[in-house]
Amino acid sequence: MKSQKHLKFKLIDGYFSAEEARDILLALINHKIAHHEMHAFSQQVRFSSTPDQERLKSLNEAKQLVKAFFEETSSEEPISMFSEIELVKTKAAIKQ
């Protein structure tokens, strides 16, 4: 198989009840928050450094916006939800 430098695919592509859409989004956001918290804790323990909290802050803000959006929406109301992932191989250093 030939090595790709670029990959693009649909992660979410469909119509859901508001309850399903909320559950999917909050599960994704909560997983990302847990990942960043674990990474921050690891950095703090291993290097005694205080990691940048900006990504955690923006994810928590997104979580609150999602919750507010769905508080104003009937649980059975249909929701269109689409998300695309794009991966690009680069030689840039990973930001830590």
C-alpha cells in the first residue's frame, strides 16, 4: 500500500434526534477534555511544568455552548450533523 501524505474522511455524516446529536458531541468533547487533562497531568509530573490550559479552556467553552444549544431544543427535533477530519503529514515539530 502506498504511503499517503494527506487523508480526508467524514467522521459524522447524518441526521440525528437532538438527544442523539447531543450525546455524540458531548462524548467527543468529554473524551478530548480527558485526553488533554491526562496529558497536562503527565507533563506536570514528568517535567514539573505548568502546561498551557488554552485548549482545555476552549473545549470547556465548547461544551457549555453545546449544552446551551440543546437546552433550547426538543429532544426529538431532527439535527443535521456533519464533521470532516483532515490529516496532513508535516515535518513540523509537535507543539507541547
